[in-house]
Amino acid sequence: MAKRKARDLSRKAPKREAYKTILIVCEGEKTEKLYFEDLISTENLSSVNVQVYSGRGSDPKSVVETAIEEKDKQSQHLEFDEVYCVIDRDAHQTFDDAKKLAKGHNINLIVSYPSFEYWYLCHFKYSRAPIMKTVDKSAGDNCVALLNKEWNEKFSMNYNKARQGVYKVLLPYIETAIANSRRAIREAKIDRESNPSTAVHVLVNELRKIKQ
């Protein structure tokens, strides 16, 4: 009986698929994590191969530290081929520390200026007008306000940070988003001004092609 139970448990245990393993740690508890979880589900990726976590703190350095801890914790039974940290620039004071720490541990930073919502905005339009802090709102808040205008026009409802299934909802516009995001990165390098821009397309492309 004990042997049969052991066999049953082994059959139920999740298996690693025959493609690279990726660890993703996000700054946000909802928006980014929900987006990538929906991408994994929609693209039929293995949740063993591609794992998504929220950082144990809300600042970039904490996100990188979480990635290091999670990678080390799982190293005995799973070696991640690549590790990504998805962070916002906004006004975080630990941003430079996060960059140094990530470089020292071979972690890829996926940075959005000023926030992850700029990636969503790229699905609808291209804009390099700086998104800045105002008297009563952060740059991230103002980015959400810009996105909400487009979201309302397209879907007749307000954007919600905690909404599930966003990857699938935005999938028809994914090629536009990737093109706009790439263009913004190119122009940011030329202008030496990163606000606004995002590297999220790099990770999205990696995940969409991972099975190929």
C-alpha cells in the first residue's frame, strides 16, 4: 500500500518540460504577477519551467534580493537557466543598488519607466512624451491615468490594476505593443532619456518563443 501511494504521488508531481527554466520576480503584488501568470496559462507553459513570484518588498532592491533567495532555495532540485526581475523606475531610491546587485548575480532587469503600465499603453499607441510626477500624483499614477483613457475608449471600462486575464485581453494588440516598446527603447538610447520606455517586450518575446 505504501509503495502504491508513493507511485501515485510521483505521478501527480509536476514535471519539468524539455525547455529552459525561467524565474520571474515582480515588484508588484498584483499587476505584473497576474499578467505573467496569465501569459504562462494562455501560452500553455509549464508552471515548473516558468515560475513567477512577488518581491518580498515593494522596492527594486527587495525584488532582486527575493530573486537571489528563491534561486538559491530551489538550486538543490532545479537550476534556473535565466532569472528576471520586473521593476519600475518611478521614484524608487534603491534603483541603483538593485542594478548593481542584479549585475553581480547575473540577473536580468526588466525595467519600465515610469511604470509597468507603460507596457500596456504601448498596445494602443506610441508616445515618448515624458510622464512626470505632478503635485498630487507620482509619475506612475500619471502613467495609469494615460492608460485608463485608452483602456476606456477600447473596452468601455476603467483599467484595474488587480484585473485578471489581461494578457489574453491584450493579446490581439501584442505585435503593436512589441513594435512600440522596441521603438521607445531605441529612441530612449538616442535621446539619453528613458522616460517613458519599457523592456517588457524582451521578456514577453522570450516566454512566447520558449517552446520553439
